[in-house]
Amino acid sequence: MRHIISLLMENESGALSRVAGLFSARGYNIESLTVAATEDPTLSRMTIVTSGSEAVIEQIIKQLNKLIDVVKVLDLNDGKFIERELMLVKVKATGAFREEMKRMCDIFRGRIIDVADGSFTIELTGSGNKLDAFIESLDKAAILETVRTGASGIGRGDRILKV
Amino acid sequence: MEQSSKQFTGAEILIRCLHEENVEFVFGYPGGAVLNIYDAIFHQDKFKHILVRHEQAALHAADAYSRSTGKVGVALVTSGPGATNAVTGIATAYMDSIPMVIISGQVPTYAIGEDAFQECDTVGITRPCVKHNFLVKDVKDIAATMKKAFYVASSGRPGPVLVDIPKDITAHLCAFEYPETVQLRSYSPVTKGHLGQIKKALKLLAEAKRPMVYSGGGVVLGDASAHLIKLIQALDIPITSTLMGLGGFPASDKHFLGMLGMHGTYEANMAMQECDVLLAVGARFDDRVIGNTEHFLSNPRTIIHIDIDPSSISKRVKIDVPIVGDVKSVLADMNDLIAAEKPAQNTVALAAWFKQIKAWRGKNCLSFAQSTEFIKPQYVIQKLHEVTKGEAFVTSDVGQHQMWAAQYYPFDKPRRWINSGGLGTMGVGLPYAMGVQFAHPEAQVACVTGEGSIQMNIQELSTCLQYHLPIKVILLNNRYLGMVRQWQEFFYENRYSESYMESLPDFVKLAEAYGHVGMRIENPRDVDGALVEAFSPKLKDRFVFMNFLTDQKENVFPMIPGGKGLSVMILAENL
């Protein structure tokens, strides 16, 4: 099953490679991994999207907790949470495509953030599924380039991951 | 204030940190990046630096110093090849959870990343095989980093911690103040076990019809031996041990069923398979211990697991009653509960269980056919036990001789049996013996080895000469990589691919060339006399290298073939 794991770790060089190294060394899946400093510059927050049986997920959480640089780990799937991902898509915008792209972008509540003679760049935010759906609904020939950030997640309501 | 205003070089600060940690020995090898540190060592005499002949041996010696004392082992190596040579030793310690601090030199900060001479990404290379590592980028951070390194290495589930220090940092100046305490917001190992879980565990054990205890290296590392003995005696239940746990419970006690696992005893493996309540203490259900997991689980039993590392629990086998905590503290709580509550036990069922165990013991699975023609390796170990009165520290390398030492030298005390269980590193035996002998200068130290393993760190004969280490090497020389040969015999239809050791040196002359005593023993009737002589007062202060030419075709039994279940044992042909 797909799990989203959030963690806080020391914002030190090498901390990211400890986490990435753990996943490759123990053969765990990483679907995506995002990391950036938090409002407290000594801490980084990471969101890892992974998948595995309940036993594997349990091991992943334990192994992450074992890393000395990791301060706190939360399996977001243990409760209610929100997941968002950002995608930038550069699409062909010539002739009939130009109007079509504008319309698709509106339907998915994206924004056109760059307009060029032959192309638009669309910014879209949402769950991974929504971004997938957008890609699928476009004519494959129209897609010039895509870039996705990977998912970020946060617990709903008073589920808070903080030191 | 006066003290804190005085300026020291990074190298001097590092040495002072080692003094603050009461380090007795630093095992190391100098080189360009650590010259400042070696100069600071030259100016001090609080700890002794031991010069090895290869960095790998420095790591193993420091590791064995730790295994035999419980203190943190310290090694010092230079950058680049010094660090890469150390990696096998670090990984060996990591797999067996040995507390160590390794200091490695690094090229100057301004040269990092430029492929400088003797540069390697030491922190990157060692990351997967250390508990933690640090790159010190500022002289002001040395003291705090060293404090953290010793704390992390020795607390929780212990392990090696590496501190990489660039050369320019060791020359920079700053004041020295060693932090008194260390607090890491991201690291606070649990020590006390959950009392509710402990009560539940005790109830299960008391009510069990076929209880069994399985103890591992955690009992030795956690100095929990006395508490374990008390528990077993109070409950009067059987116990087995892993390779790493040997000595944690006295082998001569009637409750002890011998080692379990791939080359464990028939009674230990059968009892492990057939028990209805299993208490695992500081052990990790390793593949060499429980064999095939599905087969192991095919017999339902309730499993209680005490371990300081939560990730060891339910890793390979689902645990019914997990108890995260320091084994010593948890066992002490259990013993207190037993004393207070005196739980009623199922004595009728227990008697039947011991009767069954007695029947399994009756197989006498470690018996072997003596020979007048060939020296039996098992006999050499038995005799070694007799001659040393079971009091020796025994180190071993990896292979058949390691299993024979584990099977035929019953250990009654912890920290006496020193070997590489997890990583299975050939070549550890001699440097292990060095580390033990430094820690226990008056003790008898025997290194049981094979002709394959001993040649992997044979250069250390020179270190043993320099420091006059009176180690006794027991070489069980069968002219084969014995364990490889055994598997080839059983599973590859006798195709002995590259497992024959040709062109062996004359070990007697070799030992003599290094200034040691060499012996060659070919005849079974000379075994007793040779061992008595080697351990006699006459040779008490000498390093003795005993080359026993043993039966080439001897195999280690019992044996569970790889991937098979615990009760699927191959026994010796005479059984």
C-alpha cells in the first residue's frame, strides 16, 4: 500500500543521503521524496512517498527513527492528511491547441505562468492523482515537458509534526 | 576561565578529548592527513598508541578491545587508503553492534572535492556501516563532536561512530572545553522496558508448557549475564544461545542446551522449534539462527522479544510481546517481579518438556569419531579447553574452525568468546587476539584460526613481536577453505572449486622469522603435549604459533542446509 511519511531531521549536510541511502540499502521503494528547511532553519522537513506491506512500512518507520539525524517521524496514513504536489507542464500552444490548452488548464484549475509563441507553461497543484489525470487528459503530442515536485503532506486539524 | 582562554591546536584538542574519555589504547597507523594528530600523540603518555601493520587490523584490535572489556574501542587512520582499509573493520563492528570511535584524517577543507592526494569521501563510504559519522569542519566543533561520538557509540544499541577531521582543522587554534553532558534532540534511546509488557511476558513464561529462552549478543553487550542466570534459575527453564551470545549464560549449567542455529546442537534446535513460549533476549532472529522463516513459523508459539533496538523487533519474525529496553534493566524488572509474585508454574508440563529435551540430548550430536591417523579438529579444541581450564579468551576467524571453537569450547563467562558473527570477516582472529591481549595482559589468549583466515592478516605477527604479545595461535590447518569445501561436498557434488590451499608457507619458519615460537603438530598423539607446552610457564611470555595438520575431510555437524528449517539437520555419519 502507498504511504506518505513525514519527517523532521537536522538540517545538516549529509542528512538527506542518510535517508536516501537507507531506502536503497534495505531495498525499500521511494516513489518521491521532497525536502526543504522549515521555519526553524536547523530543521528540514521531508515527505517520502513509499509503498510496501504493513510489515515493511513498520520497518521503514523504525529504521528512519534509528537514524541519528532524524528527529521525528510520522506516517501520515495513520490519520487524516492533505497531500499536494506541484507540476509545471510546457505544452504546445499553436493553432487549435492554443484554445484547447487554455480550456483544459481552467478545468483543472491550473494557471498559465508563461506564454510564448508556440507554447504555454501551466502550473498545477493537487494530489498526485489529479496531476496524473491532467496529463492523461492532454493530447500526448501536445506535451513538450513536465516537471513534478513530488508530494508534500501535512496532517489535518490538530495532527501536528513539530519538535 | 583561565583554562578556556588558552589556545590549543585541533590535534591537541582531539588528544585531550581522548584523555577525557579515559581511553587506554588507540590502535592506528600514521599518514599525511593525521601527522598533526600523531605529533600531538608524541607529546602525551596518557594513552598508549598501538602501531599495527595494516589499518584493517587496527580496527579489529580496537573492536576486540571493546568486546572483551565493554569499553569503547578507538582507532585512528589516515585519509584515503587509510580510511578504505578500515572499512572492513568498521563493517565488522557495525554488524555485531560494537561500540567504537574511529578517527580518520581527511585532506584539508580547501582541497575537499578536488580529488586531492589520498582523498576519498570517507563519510560517504562509511555511511552504511556506521551507527553515525561526522565531518568536522571547524576546530571549535572537535570537542563537542568527540563527546557526541563516544555517547552515540556506547549508548542504546552500540555501534561504531566515525569522526573525519580535515588536516587544516587539526592545526587551527581554539580554546578547549570538554562538554560535561551531551543532549541530542534526535537521539534518546529507551532503557526501561514497559512494565505492563514485562508482566505479560512473565505470565506467559510461567504458564508455558514448553518454555524456551534464546539469548544473543545483546546479553553480552548489555552486561546482563548475572540477571539472565538469575531468571533461568528462578524459572528453571531451558536456554540456548546464538554464536554471539556464548558465555552470556554458563555453558556448564544444566539448563543450557548449547548453541542453536545452522551448526547448533540437535537439542537446542529441536527445543527452539517445538517450544510453545519463546523468550528472545538481545537476539535478532538471524537467518543463520532460525533457518527458514516459514518453517520456523509453521509451529505456532508465542514469542516475547526483549531488545534495545525497536527495529530488531518484528523484523524477520512477528513478535507477540515486544519489550523495547536495555536487556539488563528488563531482566532485573522480571527478576523483581518473580521475587515479589512467585508465579505458579506448570510443573507437570515442565517435567515432560525436560524429559523430551533429555531424549534429544541423548543424540549426543557433538560426538565425533576419534582417529589415530588424523588429528581431529574437534579434539584440538576440547583439549584447548582442558589445558586452559576453560578460562582463556578465545578469538576465532571465520569458517569451520570458528564453528568447532563455538561447539567444543564451552564458555562459562561473557566477553571471553570473540569472533565476527554478523559480517563473518575472515582475518579477524589475530588482530582480535591482539586487542584482547592488550586489554588483559595477564590472561591466556588463544586465536583459533584456519590457514585461509590467518593469511588474511598474517602481517600482524610483526605487531605481536613489537609489543611482546604472548598470544597462542591454534591453526587448524586442513589445507582447504574448509567451510567452502564442506558446502561444495554437500551441494556441488564434490566439485572443489578454488577451495584448496596450495603453496602454504612453512608456518613454523614464518613464526620464527617474526621472532616467535613455531610448532608443527601432525600426529594425534602429539596434540596434548604440544598444547600443554604452549601454555606452560616456560612459554608464558612467548607468542606461540601452533600449526595443527588436521583431518582434511572433517565436516561441521550438525548442519542445517541453507534455507532449510531448524529441525532439518544433517547429523554426523556416526550418529
